[in-house]
Amino acid sequence: MFKSNIGEADRVIRLAIAAMLIVFSLIAGHPLIALIAVVPIVTAFAGTCPLYSVLGLHT
């Protein structure tokens, strides 16, 4: 559907950030923070970032 515009390093970084957000959510007791983690997880597994597409970026 979408052309891949996220490289391997970018995927790893996105998953690491998502993991940190989830841990912080559990520690702080704010489940909404965990919902924010869904964005980097989905883009990492999909291999494409809509914002990168708009900006013309490729990693």
C-alpha cells in the first residue's frame, strides 16, 4: 500500500521509544501515555511513516 520509507535503525529506535513510553506509563500510572506508544509501534512494523512521506524523508 505505502512505499517503505523507514530504515532498520529507525525501526529499532521507534520500538525502543515505544518500550520506554510503555514502561513510563506503567510506572506513572497514566494509561494514555501507553496509547501514544502505539504510533511508533505501528509505523515501525509497517515500515512507513506518513509524516516522512509528506516531508519527503527516507531513512
